[in-house]
Amino acid sequence: MTVQVGIIGSGLIARLAHAPGYTKAGAKIVATADVVESRAKKLAEDFDIEHTYTDYRELLARKDIQAVSVCVPNHLHKEVVIAALEAGKQVLCEKPMAMTVAEAQAMLQASERTGNMLMLGFNNRFRSDVQRLKKFIDAGELGEIYYARTGYIRRRGTPFGWFTVKEESGGGPVIDLGVHVIDMTRFLMGNPRPVSVMASTYKKFGHYTMMDTDAWCSSDVKEGLRSGEEFDVEDLACALIRFENGATIVVEASWASNIPQGDSVYSQLCGDKAGAQLTPDLTIFGEYEGMLTDKKINTATRNAHHEEIKHFVHCVETGSQPLSTARHGVEIQQILNAIYESAKLGRSVDIAPL
Ligand SMILES: NC(=O)c1ccc[n+]([C@@H]2O[C@H](COP(=O)([O-])OP(=O)(O)OC[C@H]3O[C@@H](n4cnc5c(N)ncnc54)[C@H](O)[C@@H]3O)[C@@H](O)[C@H]2O)c1
């Protein structure tokens, strides 16, 4: 039977990832919702969706919808996800899970209470190179991974609009970009439990106007409904994250910094048998009879968002456990919030077990 889905929030990520992802996965998108009616209607027109709503609760009331994607700004994730779970839907929630650990925990509890699935939209786990490297790691090729450095850094790529307002986003590049690479790298390391964080955050740019920098603005700014000038979050952060098994991740994230142009997304892992990097090519750094070896692995270029949504649809169909669980989402939220806490206090902060 075809899985029937709804999309809540019809902005950028709904248009670029979720609607095409469901179409490709063979699911039927029954309805989409957005408080900006024209946006829902345009998405519906472009992806052959029959019903649109300005109140997402009307979408949730439909009995023919089994599963929903939650693609609204971060401050609404908790409310919408819990309402969807309580309405009996299986849920795919965009990253970050929430604004705070308490919110994320309430969402996890709602999933456990209702017995409905809550999968987190950690799309980088579904990259072809990440999936292939994970196979090598699981086969013991790298040995024990004890250290990793990772980052998601931009020269000028601030997504103005709700993203730059703490009340609506929960934070800046840490919660928007850092979340991706922290989760991806921790996933490759076997999801060890975080125990402490030491971090710094900086706000050196705030709002700026440059040519060609509007690629990631929120839909409201793109459509001129909001100026995009509000800014009360960080624009660069770095952190050292320690895990229960003794491993460490060093991470950096920026929306604006004076570095070479473009988005740089990297992850480099050190194991006691071999190391690995994802970019520019997936490579395993090892040894063979006293010689150093660099083993390049060919990777397909599948769209990670589409792979994530295909996996979600498969989990809805089969009732199987998703790769990125709500519990993983809460643990990542603990790290994100500890980064802010550590930067504010100017010292290391501990993370308690869930
Ligand atoms: N995984 C990724 O790579 C990725 C990339 C971009 C954004 N995201 C995440 O996706 C989410 C949405 O981001 P976006 O870039 O699409 O932002 P956006 O501003 O383009 O879209 C959000 C949409 O939600 C709508 N909305 C607001 N309140 C609503 C409500 N109460 N009911 C229904 N709709 C409502 C807005 O009108 C807007 O159209 C965020 O959580 C963001 O972090 C993930």
C-alpha cells in the first residue's frame, strides 16, 4: 500500500528535499500546510498535492495521512511534532530536533508514550560517502576511533530571517550547521555518549549585505515579508566535545568568517589502525608492511535528502526502527546546548546521562 504523507511547513527545505524526496520514494503527498497560504498552494501546484491548509492541525486531523514531515522553524518543532505524534502520525522532524534539551526530551517522551516513530532529519548520515565509510568502520578497518575533527564553515552564508533570531532558531551556525557535522561524525564513531564540552562562540559580522549571499535566507526574507536585519546569535563557534569512551571531536561552524569562499564541510577521523577523511575524496589512511597507504573509495553521488526520506518511508511501511532516532536527537541537542552554555560560562560543562 502506498504510504500517504503530509508536509507541515512549505518553505525552502520542504520544496528542495521533502516534496521531491517523497515523490521519488513513491509515497503520496496528500496535503501540505503553511501559515503563508500562497507558499502551501505553490508547493501543492508544483508537486501535485491535492489539499492545502493554513492550520497544520487540520492536516493532522486527516485519517488518510500516516506520516508527516515537520519543516517549520525550530521554535515550532516541539509543538508540531508532539501534536503529530498524538494525532497518530509517524514523524520525520527536520534538524535541529528542538531549541532546548527539555523540549527534545518532551518530544522523545511523546514518541515513547504514543508508540509512534520520531525520526530526525540528519540527512548527512545518508550521504553515499558516509554510508560507505561506516561499512569500513563497522568492519573494524579503522580500529578504535579516538579523535575526529569536523566542521561546516562559510565565508558569507548567513541565512537571514528567523534563523538569526534566537527566540525562533535557538542559536546560530552551531544549531544550523554544526548539528549536521557533529551528528555525522558521532554517527561514524558509533554514537558515543557525550560527557563534556568546552566551547567559544563569536558574533563579529551580524547583519550584512553582499551580492550572492541570499541562498539560504528564510522564505519570508526571500519573499520580502521580513527585512532579515534582526540578528542576536553567534556567527562562528568552535568546540571540543569529549565522550564517555574517551574519544574527542573538535568542531567548528560558521555562517560568516574570513576564509576561502564557499561552504566547506569536512570530517577527518583518527583510528588506532587507520584514519579517514570524507573530503575532497573518501580516503582511508593506513599502513601496509611498513608503508603508508592512502586508499581512495569510489562513491556514488546520491542525494542524501532523498535517501533519508526513502529510509523514512521504508520505516513507515515496515515498522522498522529508523537510523536516526529521537534518542540520538536528544543527545545531539545536549551537545548543542552545552556548546552555548560553555561559551557563556567560559569553562567546560558536563553533560549528564539521559
Ligand atoms: N536538513 C537540512 O539540510 C536543512 C536545510 C535547511 C533547513 N532545514 C531545517 O528545516 C526547517 C525549515 O527551514 P526552511 O529553510 O525550510 O525555512 P523556511 O523559512 O524557508 O520555511 C519554513 C516554513 O514554515 C512555515 N511556518 C511557520 N510557522 C508555521 C506554522 N505554525 N504552521 C505551518 N507552517 C509554518 C513558514 O511560513 C515557512 O514557509 C528548519 O528546522 C531548518 O533548520 C534543514
